[in-house]
Amino acid sequence: MGCTRCPLHATRTQGVVGVGPKRADWLVIGEAPGAEEDRRGEPFVGPAGQLLDAMLRAIGLDRATNVYIANILKSRPPGNRDPKPDEVAACLPYLVRQIALLQPKIMLAVGRIAAQNLLGTQLPLGRLRGQVHHFGEFNTPLVVTYHPAYLLRTPGEKRKAWEDLKFARSVYQRLT
Ligand code: URA
């Protein structure tokens, strides 16, 4: 990925576009590549990725077969700082194009950064959970939950994440 639309291209090792089957029903969207993702060129392969895989498995999903995984930003922000608005603005059209190509049946936004940027809101994550939102030109159902890195730091919130995952699964089951 040779994109130079924002200054992060100068500090990244490589762009991390996304991974998964092109016909996946599920699209999981995180924040931005971390150190391990920047090194390997694949999203969610570090510690948060291990937990994400476990979360997906808990609702019968496997990233090899039915889930595409991408991030709001394709380039790692130095030191894993939060994405800046101009970086998000530069990168979001790429994700919108990915969504148009993939046409997932359902989207799962993990974490505040993904949820707020996809929904164009400043509301806290706690206010965005537990309801079906819709995204973009295909009105794709979108459910919000906690970021696995946050859950690693705050394991007491895992119970709520489990509720969110069961909710997302029920939304998906109603679609198909
Ligand atoms: N955190 C994210 O939000 N995305 C990744 O790809 C890895 C960690």
C-alpha cells in the first residue's frame, strides 16, 4: 500500500489494509494498527487480536471464514496515540470503498474511535452500545462494542462486551 495521503506514511513500516475473505458477512472495524500490526502488515495480530479472535469465536465466528477485519486508519500512529481528525479524514474514504466492495451484512465497530468516527458522533461508547445503527450508502447494520485492548486493561467490562456480541449475533441472525 503506497498511500501518502497523510503524514503517517512517513513513520509507518507498511500500510495495513485489512484481512479476510472477500465474501465475509461480518466486517469488524478497529482503530489503527499497533506495533505488531505495523510489522506484520495484518490487523489485530497482537495481544488485542488474540482477544478479538476469542470474542469472535464465542459467537461462532472465525476470521478465516466469515469475518473481514480492517481499521479506521491504515497506518500506525507513532506510539499508538489516538488518530487525529485530519488523519481520519484522509483515510476514511479508503474504508468506505472497502465497504462498497465487500458489502458486508453487518459491521461491528470495536472501541470508541471506530464507533465515533463511523457514526459521526462524540457520544461516549457506553451510549452507543445496545442498539442497531446503520452505516453508509448500503445502510449496513452496525453494532458497537468495547475495544479488546480496553478489555485487556479492564477485564471487569468483558461481561458487557459479551452482551454486545450476543446482541450483534441476534441482529445478524434476524437478517439471514
Ligand atoms: N488495535 C486496533 O484497533 N487495530 C489493530 O489492528 C490492532 C490493534
